[in-house]
Amino acid sequence: EAGVVQSPRYKIIEKKQPVAFWCNPISGHNTLYWYLQNLGQGPELLIRYENEEAVDDSQLPKDRFSAERLKGVDSTLKIQPAELGDSAVYLCASSQEGRNTDTQYFGPGTRLTVL
Amino acid sequence: KQEVTQIPAALSVPEGENLVLNCSFTDSAIYNLQWFRQDPGKGLTSLLLIQSSQREQTSGRLNASLDKSSGRSTLYIAASQPGDSATYLCAVINDYKLSFGAGTTVTVRA
């Protein structure tokens, strides 16, 4: 069974440029999560989707970050414009139903460097 | 807000020694606790998930205990190997949200 797929794996951009990350969850998983992981810290949730609905985006900085999951399968996270402080690893995860008892499975992440 | 703390931040042991990794959390109203492994430049791999009604979970050389009332969990890795070198993170879930600790970076010396 294929795991969570993310692309690109690495991205280097100049500040003020836009950037987008793509995630394809495990087949059949209804719930998709985007996390931000700063160096030396644990991941922090940015947004959670149940199918195509964003059910928790309280931690997403909406002035520059946006996300979509149009058909309830793959998802895109965008930053526009990027700032130096956005340099981090962006992780995508999925779970079967999003219940509190479900295991979340993580992708390899996209490492973003903003110069 | 849930706060998750992992001590120590880093640990170095000789091969064969048992590893003990600690995790504490401030809000005991959790649904489950999960231990993850993260290798450099990689994503997170789930190792063990303990439901709030359970006290421990075992998988091979790994054993994790949970004391919800005191807000603590411990991950034991028996007979450590160089391949166990990685960062280990614990996370608790409240209201569908995972809260992570910063992790313990383990180095097992051959």
C-alpha cells in the first residue's frame, strides 16, 4: 500500500515569492492534515480536512497561507508571499476517518528554504 | 492549551543498552498517545499508539506505558542498536488534534 505522497521534497525560493506544496493521502483516507515543523520542534497543525471540508483551520495564517482539497483526495498548500520565517518542513498526514482513536500516517515532508 | 514535554532532549548510549524516553503532558483529557520516530530529512513513522483506556502497548523491542492521571508516558527500547538512532516524538490527541513534544534525539554508539 502506498503511503502519503508529497512533492516537491525540497524547495528553495526568494522571499516574497509564492510557493505551493502538494499532498496525496493514503487511498481511502478521508481526513487530511497539514503540519508545520520548525527545526528542533514537533509538528504543529495548520489545517485539517474531512473530505473536502476544512474543519479546523484555526492555526493557519490566513493572510498568506491558503489550502484546498477540491475533490476530497489530494490537497495543495500555498504560501504567498513567502517570508524568511516560513523556512521549515511542511508535513502532510492522513487518517481513515479522523476519529480521535485513528492513527495518523505522515508523508516525508517538503523542506522549504526562503532566502 | 495542551503542552507536551520530552526529557531529555538528547541521549547517547552504547549499543546493547536499554533506552528510556520520557514524555509528559499537561491536560490528562486525552484520547490516545502516539510515539513516532523521525529520521533526518524524513517524515514521521508511527511506532506505537496507546488508547486512553490502555496502560501499555508493546511491539517487538518497544514498550510504551501510559499513566493518564499523572500525565506521563515512557517509551522503552530494549537492547538498543545503531539503527535505533533517530529522533523520537510523542504526541497526544485531544479533540481530533495531535500535540507534539519537541522530541528526544537518540544516538546509539556501535
